[in-house]
Amino acid sequence: MKIWWLRVLLIILTITWMGIIFYYSSQNGSLSANMSGKITNFTIQLFIKNYADLPLNEQSNIYKNVSYLIRKIAHFSEYAILAMLLFFTMRSFTKNYLYIHTISFVLSCLYAVSDEFHQSFVADRLPLFKDVLIDSLGSLTMLLFIACIINIIRLKKKVQ
């Protein structure tokens, strides 16, 4: 009986996370830029103490580079989390790790493609294949991390 509730919870968490990704992808370009701009400004203030004293062209270059990095880290991270949620959801149904990893990766990649396609209908947003690759890399990285943890646990059990 307990596994049923776990399955339902994991499915709800996964669908909710997909909804969050969809929500942020639905924001027009200016809303999206405003949100990432706040994070960019915070990051710059945190790491570059003399930012305000720099020449404007240097400030502009730093801002563009940090903003780009933050946006790509966000893509990577949101799909790493999606892959993890898909993995645990699938794991609640089967113990076949190859199947779980494959399905989790494929579903993450398909969602990344559909997300970029969705952005083509949002004002001031562009679908970028590069973002699909970054999303997929985030998913793959998380799934490889999980595989490593599983193998470490298995090795420890064999040693004991």
C-alpha cells in the first residue's frame, strides 16, 4: 500500500516540475530577462566587488557574460531535476536500471524539444537547438550521477 502513495507522490512532483518549466517558458522575453536580470545583478554584486567602478563597456560585457551563464545553468539544472524526478518515478514501477535510465533520458530530451517548440509561440522568445543540447546534457549528467551512486552502493554491499 505504501508504494502506491509513493508512486502518486512522485508522479505529482514530476508533473508539477514539468508545469514549472512550462510556466517559465511561457513568459515573454522581457519578463524572462527581468527575472534572470535580478539573479545576474545579485551574482555580479556577490562576486565582483568593484563592478560599479568599472567602465560602462566592461560592465556591459560582464553583465552579458554572467547573464548568459546564468540562463544556461538554469537550463542545465531544471532538466537535471526533471531527469532525477523521472528516474525516481520510473524506479517506483521497475528495478530495471537500464530501462529506467533510458526512458528517463528520452522523456527529458523530448520534453526539452517540446519546450523549445513551445517557446517559438511566445513573444520575444526563440527556440534554440543549443538549449535542447544543454537541457539534454543536464539530464544525462544527473542520470550518470545517479548511476554512479547506485554502483557505489552496490559495491559497498558486495564488500560487506
